[in-house]
Amino acid sequence: MAGPIRIAVIGLGKIAHDQHLPAIAANPAFQLAATASTHGEGVGGLPRFATLDEMLASGVAVDAVALCTPPQVRYQLAAQAIAAGKHVFLEKPPGATLGEVAILDAQRQAAGVTLFASWHSRYAAGVGPARDWLAEREIRSASIVWREDVRVWHPGQAWIWEPGGLGVFDPGINALSIATYILPHPFFVERSVLSIPANRAAPIAADLSFRDVAGAAIRMDLDWRQTGPQSWDISVDTDRGTLRLEKGGTVLTLPGEAPRIAEDREYPELYARFAALIDAGTSDVDIAPMRLVADAFLCGDRRIVEAFSEP
Ligand code: NAP
């Protein structure tokens, strides 16, 4: 593509402001061309719209869109953008259902545009080296502990508790995006216990057991009721010692070594990947993390727990 990729950000909420806008501004392969968000908020003097419809109808020149809305509206927006010939960057999770994502994948093939189902946690500094190290090890077991305080990290986000919002799997799917990337064998859900507040549609906690195809057990403990220290940790026991990935994949400790800590480059790396996919005329639509979440809901043993309220 001659010149920078003209990109519009759709859904100007927390992640768009915290990560997408700075990553786009720092990458010369992109030029922010417009924004669309429900309340018509904008960026500087750029064209701003309340909806993607209005943006497409305006004729503003855009080559690509980054969809940073809640997942429940992602399919409609992505299908519209693909039909209009735009490359599409999907925030995680790539949709509200697996069926939507499969249809988008077919639509992008027919339209000849790039579709990128992004998993930002896979770009955390420790994740690539962890994958390389584990590729040559025998896995004995693994443990995922993702415990955070929902009141701190998702204040007032009503959509996250609604059907399709995933509840505690909104952060939990990040852990699964790492695990499906670093573990050498595919794994599947064996047991799922979902704790759902009496007044909400989505779980506040989940206790999961997986097994990989070579027989190793993988446990996952997700909880949004954690106050005090927060945990976003994965440990993997192998024939050559225990690998630890902490702080969401940013700190890697290999057996006998000091922890490796590196600068956060998740979103700059995501945009570099999106540019490379567009340049190569290809797509990246991996649904493995979402399939595990869907299976956890499919076979989940639902327990109703104390109602959740925010001040
Ligand atoms: P958020 O703060 O609630 O922001 C979502 C934004 O989307 C809001 O500004 C909302 O506008 C807008 N929106 C909703 N429907 C729209 C539509 N049809 N057209 C245009 N704009 C629309 O949520 P968030 O935390 O940024 O999360 C968004 C997505 O990013 C989620 O899938 C989440 O899993 C993912 N993510 C979030 C984080 C994080 O740290 N928060 C990290 C990584 C990934 P109004 O407010 O005006 O309704």
C-alpha cells in the first residue's frame, strides 16, 4: 500500500484511549483518519462520528478500522466494514459467538481484505521466549491463576456482565490466549464450575480443569473478587523444572534463572502485526482461546452466588 494506512478507531473507551491511539500515533505505517463512538467523542480536529454507518456514508477516506467496542456489537460493525472493503482489527474477544467469527472469516476471504483477531497478551514480553523454551520440554502440569478486583479494573462497565460480555472470562480469555500459544499441545475443557452472581448474566469466578492431548492436567482459577495483591500468573511444570510467567506474561522466570522483566510493547507489536498482515494480503483469525471459553460455558456447572453491586 502506498503511503500510511488510513485507520479509523471505532469505540473510544478505555482500551482505545489507553493503548490504540498511542500505538497508532507511534507507528508511521498508520495515520489516524477518523473516529466513531456512540457519544460522538473525537480526537483533535479529525472527523468524528457517532456510528460506523455515518462514517462510511460520509465518504471520509479510510483503509482500515480498529473495533474497540464491547464484543456484543463487534460482528455487525466488522461485517459492515468488510463489505465496505476495509481491513479490520478486532479487539479481543473477536466476537460474541464463534459463529459470528467464522462468518467474518468467510466474508473477509470473499472481500479480499485483512481480518486480524488480536490477542494482546500474546505480545507480552515473556510469552514468545516461554513458547520457545516449552517447545522442547515434556509438560507435566500447568496452573493459571487470574485473580483481580473487578471494581478496580472494570468500574461501571455494564456490558461486561451482560450476555456476550464474558464476565470474568473477559480477563480470563487473555490467560487462555497465552496458554494456547505457549503450551506445545492442544488442550480441552474437562470440568468447568461457573460462579454467577444472582443479579448478573455472567460469571464472577470460574474453576476449570483442562487436559492436553498428551495427558497433562491444566488448572485455571479465575476470580474477580480479589482484593489486595492481584494475580495474573501461569506456571508450567516440566521435565526440566518449572517455568513461571507473571504479571500477565510480562515477567518470565526460567528454572535457575533470575526473572526477566521487559518493557510493555503489546499494542505496538499488535499494530506492527496488523500492518504486516495488510502488506502481505493475509489474515490472522485464531479462535482457540474463544473456543475454550465457549466450551467452559457449554459444559459449565452453574452455581448462583452473592449478588454483585457497585456503588
Ligand atoms: P469501554 O471502556 O466500555 O469502551 C467501549 C466503547 O465502545 C465505549 O466508548 C462505547 O461508547 C463504544 N461503543 C459501544 N458500542 C458502540 C458502537 N456500536 N459504535 C461505536 N462505539 C460503540 O470498554 P473497553 O474496556 O475499552 O473494552 C472494549 C474492548 O476492548 C472489550 O472487548 C475488552 O475486552 C477489550 N479490552 C479491554 C482492555 C481494558 O483494559 N479495558 C484491555 C484489552 C482489551 P459509549 O461509552 O459512548 O457507549
